[in-house]
Amino acid sequence: QPWEINTLEVGKSWSKLLHGIDLELELELQSWEINTLELKDEELTLMVKHIFFKSEFGLAPKFAHDGAFESFMAKVKPQYWSVPYHCYPHAVDVLHTVWRLMCGAMGRRWLNEAEQYALLVAAYCHDLGHFGKTNPFLVESEHEMAIRYNDKSPLESMHCAKLFEICKDASSNAFGQMSRALQKESRTVCVAAILHTDNVNHFTMIKDIEQVYELQDDFCDRQARVEDGALLKGYKENMLEQNKLLMMELFLHFADVSNPLKPFWIC
């Protein structure tokens, strides 16, 4: 059955909306059986707000001024076109998938808070303005976007640009309470992760992670044998922390094409 919320009255203040049911909603969202294409707008909104405000990675109150993230969301949503795949429910699905990967991989143990937050923002905005065409089509048709970005990941470059255009307005700046240094760090994460959703990078990324595994196979194999959910010190320091950006790029790319790994009725 499709996941749905029956216990909430959307339209209350955020604190009242989620007060007292954080754990309940958290448990509902810790599932691969959520089909965002079948959810109502208010249910999608609730998912996004929970992830950014009330989950273990709920860092929006720390990094965005009061009301700014709400304004950010209001500007992000209409930037997603009503196309079959690269639509707003897809954005929420990818955000949810990245969030679950971060939960499962104990992201709080090896990513700093700015990196955690930036990766989730990147997931939420990774297809901003997508109008349903592919990069090869844009290049071959000499589309203005391909010309503007010199044929290099024109769609993904556009998605990044739209994200930071929204954040140029202080009232909708999702990074407004960050220091300049953290803003630059977050921008690096967002741009790198979104650019790597271009499928032209797929086999290079596979090669990169294979090379990392070859260098760290002992730590990886030890971690794979752990049954109690512990994160081994050697794996954390030598595999995850040494390859942070690659792992974040992989998380977003994986989430973007993860449909075949979800229950058949969803994929």
C-alpha cells in the first residue's frame, strides 16, 4: 500500500506540525516502500521538513535564518517541471534516498555538519529546471544551454546555477547562517555532487571506487563482516574520511538511479 499520513493537519506551524511525533514519523520514513509519485503535496512537504528540521540530520535551523528555508522550499518546488521523471516527487524521492543512505552509513560520524547539510540540499535541488531532454540531445541540437556550458554537463550545470541563484536572495538563502568559509565548503559539495549525477561520469565513478577498494580492501572487508552496526575506526578513517567527496558524489548518483533496487511496485 502507498505510504500516507493520516494523523496530521498540514497548515499548522512547523513546531506544532511535528511536535510529539518525531519518532513516529522517523520510523515511517525509514522505509524503502515510499512511492513519492503517489503522495499528496502536503505529504511531500512534510517529508522534506522532517528531514531538514527534525531528523538526525535536521540542520536547517542552524544554517538558515528563521523562515529562509521555508522560502527556499517555496522557490525550489516551482522550478521542477511537470515532466514524467525529473519532477518534484523525484526530487523528494532522491532526497529521501540520500537521507536513508546517510542514516545507514552513520554519516554523522564521518561527515561534518556542513557536509551533511550540503549533500541533502544538493539532493533536493539536483534536477532544478530539468525539462525532460538529455545532455546528448542538447549538445547535438546545439541548444543554447549546451552552448552556454560548452557541452559539459549542461543540465547539471544549470541545476547548480539555479540552486545558488535562489540562495543569492537573503530571504531564501539556505546557507545564510553559515560563515563564508562554510558557505564555500557547502558550495563545493553541492556543485561536485550535482555534476556527478550526469551519467557520463558513471563508469569513471565505478573505476574510482574500485581503486579505493583495492587500496583499502582489508578495512572494507572487516567492516562488511561487522554484524552489530558498529563503524570500525580503520574503515572510518581510511575509507570514509579519506574519500569524503567521492562518497558524497556516489550517494547522490546512486540515489538518482536507485529505482530498480526498490520494491517492484515502485520501480
